[in-house]
Amino acid sequence: PDSLYPPNGDWVTRTLSLSSVAAIFGSLIGFLCASYIGRLIPLRLFSVLTLACLMGLLVCVSHSVTLAIVSALKLAEAVVNTLLWIIIPESFATCLRATAVGFVNGWGKLGGVIGTGMVYLVFYVS
């Protein structure tokens, strides 16, 4: 029905702005958590929050609820990504650190390319 769609483009702009601000705050929260609280507990907590937000997106209640869930998801993802960028280099010995981090990031890039290709295959080829 037409009532499910936003009335104008301003709503979309506000939505994207709010979720982007949530991602910026998530990066700051991740840095502060890593500096003052620790790394593993916030990583686990925000990973669970990310999973809960993803599950919440499966239920459509209203635009406001969806916006809140997406903003919380962006915040949690930013915290997790910030913590991972701090944890990964600390996991390797100094003599191997640059090579190991490059290796891990390289596999991450390859996964991104393969994932994008799979989405293309699922939606456009089949």
C-alpha cells in the first residue's frame, strides 16, 4: 500500500543523515571502549546488539521503528569494526604484524568481492 512509502525525499535525507551520525558515534564509542573498558566485552556486547538489530529488521512496524533499528545497527557495526581494527594488530607479534594484518585485510577484500558477485548472481542472473 501507499502508506508504507515515505511522503517525500526529505524523509530519506533525514534517515540517511541520522544513520550516518549513529555510525560516527559508534566509532567514537568503540575507541572509548577500547581505551577505558577493554576490548572483548564491548566486542561481544555490540556483536549481540548487531545480531538483535538484524533480527529486528525482519519485522516491519513503522518507519520510525525501522529508522531506530537501522541507526542502532549502524552504531553497533561501527563499534565492532573499530574494535576489530584495534584488536587485529595486537594479536600478532611485532615482526609479523604488517604482513599478518595485510593478509587478514586482503582476505576481507576478497570476501567483499565474492559477496558482491553472489548478490549479483542471485538477483540479476536467476
